[in-house]
Amino acid sequence: MIRFTSINRLIMTPVLAIIAILVLLNAGSLTIAFSLMSDIEQVEQTNVVHERLVSDALTEFKTQVQEWKNVLLRGASDKDREKYWSRFQAREADVQEILRKLMAGEELNTDSASLIDRFLTAHKTMGVKYREGYEAFVSAGYSPYTGDTFVRGIDREPADLLQQATDQIAQATRQAKEQVTAQTSQRLWLIMGLSIVLSGLCIVYLITNLRRNIVKPTREIATCLQKMEQKDYDYRLEYRSEHELGLVASATRHLQNKLQDTVTILSDAQDQIRQSHDILEDVSSAIAKGASDQHTSSDSLAQANDKLDEIVKGLVTITSQVSVASSHSQQQVQECYTTFDSANKGFAELARTVASASQIVNELQARSASILTVVNVINEIADQTNLLALNAAIEAARAGEHGRGFAVVADEVRALAAKTQQSTQEINAILSAFEADASKAVSAMASGQQHADVNAQSAQQALALLNELVRYIDETQSVVGALEEAANDQSSIQRQLDGVIARVMSSAEDYKSLSQSNNISEAINMMSKNVMSVVSALSR
């Protein structure tokens, strides 16, 4: 099968072939027509010559007969007799010459030749009879009756034969014309029939070719486009060719594959957006819960800090009192006997106070550990929030233009998580330092309590150990100095802890406001609806 690379060639090539065939058939018709005219002209020329010669022979024969009659009528005169008899003989010779010339031609038909041959035989016999009649006419003294009686009726048979030959030649001419005309008509009708048949076959081929290569492919492409319009992407367009319709079919298949891939991608994106929406709701719930817990922990930390402030103030007061008492003790050593009971009670009270302070500091240290636990929880929440924000940014990037607003929010959430993580690290560092200082304070309290116990025991032996009292008082002053320094450090730690608590509470408020904000969820929900509408428009 011939392959065409363009619709123009596909249509024009059969049309030009049909036109060429019709032109060839018309050229054949014209050739046959011209051949007919040539044959008719040749037949006419040949038969007309034959008719003319036979007619001339018949005319000469009749003139010969007439000359004979002139011989009989005017034979009494020698001059006239010789003249007309010479003419008779000349006409006789002319007839013989004309007919011999006619017989020499090849185109004369058999019947006509037979008649002319018979005429020549009869004409020769008639010439002999005329000569005998002429001698009898002369012998009878130029009697017309005698000469006419001798040759009467002898010219009828030759005249009839020559007339028959003329009629036969005329009939042959008519038959030849009719035969040539019939043959030509038959050929023309044959060419006309072939023209009609070939034209019909060419038209059928042209229609079949157009239906196979134009109409059918166009319907297949239109069916494929209608299927795509009806959201049916499973219809397979199998038509392929190298001309323009093949390119259209290829482009249609490419468009079908693109739309099918787009529907698949949008469906997957819809599922991912739905999953992201659910994850974000869970994240929001977790952030809200974490913010609430952080806020609660911050309140507890603030209350513990207030208590720590009171303890520090009490510790400062106690250390001041211990310092004043030590000074007075050193000055009133001489009065120790009288004030020993009072001093003994004071040491006992001091031991109880130091024990209480040690217990408070232990509780503070335990609560500092609780605060560290809360801070670690907040730090884990911040890490999880940062990871979820990063996942949300990735999903927003996959969503393309529709996820740009969500990406901005995800960046803000990630920044806030980073800020929270940094704050929790600062809190963790401060609380670690506080825990270390609290451990030192506990050690100092334990040491003070021990010294107070020792002093209480020593008070009982004060009378025997008065000489050692000064040294113990000095040691007590050293301890009081350490307690004052620890109290100052505790005040500094408390101020730092106040700042940390304030930042934690601010972060908790930010988390709370963020968890109460549904802009991201609404944006993702709107994106999911938009993607769903697009998928519905392309696949349902």
C-alpha cells in the first residue's frame, strides 16, 4: 500500500490518476474517431473511384451503342460511316481500358470483379457481333434494318452486367461504410464503457480511500476526544499514519496520557493534602496540649520561685542574725555563764532552722529537676514541631502554588519552634547551674546543721570548753559568710529564673495562640477542596 505523508497528496494523487486515465481514454476515443474518419475517407475514395470508373465505362458503353446507331443511320455516307465507326471502335477500346484498369486494382470486391469480368467477356463477344453486323450492313447496301437485325438485343446483357457491377460497387461502398462505422461505434462504445467502468472504479477507490484514510481516522480521533470530554481515559486510539491526521492522532494520544497522569498526580496530591490536614490537626492538638502543660508548669515554676524567694529572704535574715549573734557571742564570752542557757536554746533553734532550710533547698532542688523535665518535654515538643513544620513545608512545596501560603505559615511555625528550643536550652542551662548551686547550698546547710549540733553539744560542755568557743565562733562566722554568699548567688539565680519563667510563659502563650489559630487548617482544607474539584472535573 502506498503511504502518503500529507493529506494533500492522499487526496490529489488518486484524483490526478483518475483525470489521467480519463484523459487517456478520451485520447483513445479521439484517435479512434480520427481513424474512423480516415477509414471512411479511404473507403469513399476507393469506392468512389470504382463507381466513377464503372460509371465512365457505362457511359462509354452507352456512347458506343449510340455510335453504332449513328453508323446505321448515317452509314450511307462513307465519311460519316467511317467517322462513327471509328468512334464506335474508340469507345469500345475505352470501355475495355477503363474496365481493365478497374480490374487491376486490389480493392475491388469479388462479386464486382466477377460481374466486370463477365461484362468484358460479353463485351468482346458483342464487339465480334457488331463487326459481323457492320459487314452485313455494308454488304446489304447500307441497310440499317439488316445491320440492326443482326445485332438486335446484343447490348442488353453487357449493359445489365455493367449496371449490376455499378450497383454492386455502390452496395459494397455502403457496406464498407456501415462496417467501418459499426466497428468504430463498437470501439467507441467499448471505450465509453471502459471510461464509465474505470471512472466508477476510480470513484469507488477514491471514496474508499477517503473513507479509510480521512473519514475513519477523523471519526476515531473525534471518538477519542469525546471519550476524554466524558472523562474516559481508557479508550485507546490505534490509528497511526505519517500525514497530518497521524500527527493529530499522536498529539491526541499524548494529550490523553498527560491528562491521565495529571488526574493520577492530582488524586495522589489530594490524598497527601488530606493526610497533611489530619497530621496538622494532630500537631495543632499536640501543640495546644503542650502549650497548656507548659503554661501549667510555668505557673508551678513561678509558685516555686516565689517560695524560693521567701526561703532566700529567710536565709538572708538568718545569716544576718547568726552574724550578729556571733559578734555578740565573741563580745560576751565573759557573760557566757549567765547566757549559756539562752545561747544553748539559740543553737538548738539554729539547728532546726538550718534543717528546715536544708529541707526547703532539697525540695527546691527536686523541683528544679521537675522543671528540667518540663523543659526537656518542651524541647522535645519544639523538636517535634520543627520536624512537623519541615514536613509541612515539603508538602506545601509539593502542592505548588496552592501551598505557598501554607509554606509561609510552616516557616513561621518552624521559627517559633526554633525560638522555643533556644529558650528551653537557656532554661536548661540556668536550671542546671541552679541545681549545682542548690547542691552546694544543701551541702552548706548540712554542714551548718552539723556545726549547730556540735555547738549544741559543745554548749553542754561550755564550761569545760570555753577556750574553744572563740574558735567555733570564728568558724561559725565563716559559715555565715558562705551562707551570705550562697544567699546572694541564690538571689541572682532567682532573678535569672524569673526571666526564664517569663519567657517560658510567653512561649506558652504563643503556642496557645498558635494552637487556637486554624488558618493553616483552613488553607489546607481549601487546597484539598480545590484539588478535589479539579480531580472531579477531569475524572468524573
